[in-house]
Amino acid sequence: MLGFLLNEKEVKEMEYVLKKELEELSHDLEDRHIEGLIKRAMEERYQLVFRVLQRFSTPAECVKYMRQRISNHK
């Protein structure tokens, strides 16, 4: 495990960067031209970035970026 110290301005900047990345990934995940392995990799990246955002943001802010998991298994 790694740790680092950030001042309040750096925390806000990190939050901003993470939220922008999640917004871009969310937009790309809605693209019907992207399929299969690429979409799965993007979904994994989304989940990773979301977990990092949870360390910087309040639960109320994180709820806005939660994705519904869609399972291909029946």
C-alpha cells in the first residue's frame, strides 16, 4: 500500500480529474461501436477509477458515478 499527502487544492484537483475520466469512460461505454474485450477493459478501468474516487469524494458525490452492472450471464 502506498500513501501520500495532498493539500486541499490538490484533493479538489484529483477529484476533478477522476470525475472527468469517469464521465469520458461512461460516454465511451455507451458507444454501440465498441464491443467485446475493449468494452470489458473499459468497464474494468471505470471500476478502478471509481474506487479511487471513493477515497477522495463523499458518498453522496460517488453515487452520481455508480454504474449498474450488466451481466451477460442468465
